[in-house]
Amino acid sequence: MSLYPEARFMISAADPVQFPDDAGSEVAIAGRSNAGKSSAINALLNRRSLARTSKTPGRTRLLNFFEVAPGARLIDLPGYGYAAGPREERMQWGTLIEGLAPRRSLRGLLLIVDARRGLLEGDHQLLAWAASLSWPVHVLLSKSDQLTRTDAQRVLKETVRIVQDSAGTRTHLSAQLFSAHKGSGMDEARATLEGWLGLPPRRSTTSTPLQRGQLP
Ligand code: GDP
């Protein structure tokens, strides 16, 4: 039984004019290419291949909107960080993302960061931008199954410290360990998503306990 039976792909937008109506609530999800964003979306929504759409050639540079439940959307931002593509493509990326800035539906940003690598350049830029817009940010330190417990805790602590430094004074910033493959951190990540989207909590029974570093 799916946790979000109504979850569906809505549209790949190449231009802000194609964005769905700015009504209801939405959460943006971003990360460097290969950080584990598609795996995270599929795991969070408990769908094996919903986010495959975002990997379809031609759609990787677009903003992909998913409806999680009526009036509640997830916006999959294009992955960044690979040796920059053509200049026009980078400009298109910027224009698309900037198009989200005025949206009143936007409740927060889920930032997917490979726990083995930590925050890298594009992540810092996105954090600074989110802070300038007073968007709450929750970092999922993905692939945490690849780290020892000690290393995972060290990365979590370090990430919390860095995002705290990037925070606007009233912006909510938090981070947690996450593994799409093992399901660890799933309940906590879903709780953040559901809280932002205003959805009633849905829990799987198999998730492992959470490890969280939340800022005051
Ligand atoms: P995206 O480019 O950010 O959408 O990344 P993908 O979701 O396609 O994942 C990139 C690679 O990381 C793939 O080889 C995935 O199998 C791997 N990956 C994603 N999540 C996990 C995880 O939780 N644990 C491990 N070990 N690998 C993962």
C-alpha cells in the first residue's frame, strides 16, 4: 500500500510561466548531480520510480513538479555541480530557480548532500540563496549507510555547524542522516516534508531511529 497513493508527476517546466498555479503548498528538493536526489524522492514517497521522470533525457535541466497529494507539491530542481554545461544552460538554470523566489506556496527546501562528500560549492550557493529568501532548509545527508557511525556523526555535526553559519537569523535550518537504500532517517525526513506540506503524518513501520542535528 502506497503511503501517498495520489502522488503523480505533474509537469516538467522549462520556463516559470509553465509552473503550476501558486496555490497550496510545495517543497523544493535540490542537490548536486549524483547526490541521491532521485533515490530520496522515490524513497520518501515510497514509489519505486516516480522520480525517474526527472532523469529522462531532456528533462534533467527542467523543474519537475510532482503532486504528493491534492494541493501539495514537490519540486525537483535540476542537479548541479557537474563541470558546467553550456553557458546558456547555466543561465536557464538560474532563471528557472529564480522563478521560484516569489512563490507563496513554497514552504521549504530539502537539500540532498552526499554524506561522504559533505557540503560542496553549489550547496553553499543554494544555502545562501535560501537564507536570503528566508526559506527553511532541511539537509538530508544521503548515502549515510556508506559511513561508519563515528564518521556519520562527525559529518552531521560539521554540516549543522556550517548551515548554522549560513543562516539568516530567523531561517529554520536543520540536518539529518539519511539513507534511501537502508531507509534510515526516513520518518524524520517525512515528518519535515509533511510538516511543510501540511499533510497528516504517515509512518512506515520499518524505519530506523533518527539522528538529527537541529538548530535552535
Ligand atoms: P541524483 O543524480 O541526485 O538523482 O542521484 P541518484 O538518486 O540517481 O543516485 C546516484 C547514485 O547514488 C546511484 O548509484 C544510487 O544507487 C546511489 N545512491 C542513492 N541513494 C543511496 C543510498 O542511500 N545509499 C547508497 N549506498 N547509495 C545510494
